[in-house]
Amino acid sequence: MRMPLIAGNWKMNGSLALVDTFGRAFADASLPEKVEVALMVPFPYLGAATQALKDGGVAVGAQTLNDHLSGAFTGEVSGAMLTDLSVRYVLVGHSERRSLFGEDDAAVVARVKAALVSGLAPLLCLGETLEEHDAERTEAVVLGQLGAVLDALEPAERGCLVIAYEPVWAIGTGRTASPAQAQAVHAAIRDCLRRYDNALAEGMRLLYGGSMKAGNAAELLAQPDIDGGLVGGASLQVDDFLAICQSAG
């Protein structure tokens, strides 16, 4: 049985006050026993978040990392630095990193490997643009992005991944894939994983990452191949995010 994971991605938002609000709310909340919760907060708040959220049982994640272990890369953050702050997860391949910062499949692979070397769990994001979606290229794009990473990893490394399908056309647009559409892509991802190893496919957690909200979370999470959510805007509202976490139980 795969334990659901609800991961919030604050992107370049938040404050120390918001970290404190979430820490107090989750310390007092009664979450379902078999649901894991994580928050991906901006770099400056990682230390505060690990302290504020520890009593609420919430894991802390980072939003990216550099693919080098150390060196003259001003402004960058390494996996070892994240591990030092008790960070557990790190997003890799988010659509905004791919589109705004030019991270291609090779860059994503390098960051996945850097995360694994540092003992972090990479949360690998896959997804198609509106143009690719309308051209009915969803599976070709998503499975191509997945294959680029899986082919570069050893079998034991593949099992350390969490995968999030994030249709780019449904991020921050108010549009959401229907539960049936989301399930179809998640099923295709799981079928792809079976080509590598059946146990890998059965154990891999697949998250949906396209405008999940309190109002649609339960229906999305009820799909057989959706094991959680990568939540954007709703993760900045503590009541909404708690409601989504409750929906996963």
C-alpha cells in the first residue's frame, strides 16, 4: 500500500510569519495517520521551517538544487547544504525551472543524481505544455521526460524517486485536468515504470500537480494511480492545505 504524500510548493512566496502560522497549525492538527505531508519552502526559510514544522510531523523540502556538490557557483545551493538543514525532499524538473531557467532533460538528470548523492529524495516533475496537450502529445512528452531520468539511474536509485505529473496548462491557470484525464496519465506513467521493474511500478508514489485545491482534492485522490498531490497556490493557505491533507486519509 502506497502512503499518500501531500507536498506544498510555495514557489517564491511566503514569510517567516507564514512559516510560524503553518508550524502552529500543524502542531495542533489531527492529520490522518497514513498520510505524509511536506512543504517546499524558499531557501531562506528552510531552517525556520524545519524547526517550526517538526512537532507537526511535516517534512521540509527545497525547490531546486545545484548539480555540483560544492564550488565557485555564487548564489547556488548544494544538496549537502540542504541535508545540513534536515531537508528531506527536493523538487527537480519543475516546469518553471524547465521553461524559465532552461533546465533540459540533461540538467534534470544531473540534479536528480546530485540529490541522491546527498541523501535527498528527488520529487521529479513531469508535464506537457498547452501546445503539446492540444497536439495530443501528452504521453510522448511525459514518458520521454521520465525515461531520460530512469535510463540514467541504477535500479536501486530509481526507487528513491517520487514522481509528480504537472500538466503545465493547469498550473496557476485555474484549469484542472479532470480526474479521468489525470488518472489516464498516471496510469501511463505506472505502465512505463513496469517496463523497468514491476515492484518499482507498484511502490512508486505518483502525485498530481495541476491546481489541486480543497474542492477537487478528494475526487483526484480517489483515482487508483494518484497517490497524493503537489499543491501550489492552495499550499499558501493553511486551512485549504490542511483540508487537502485531510482528503488524502
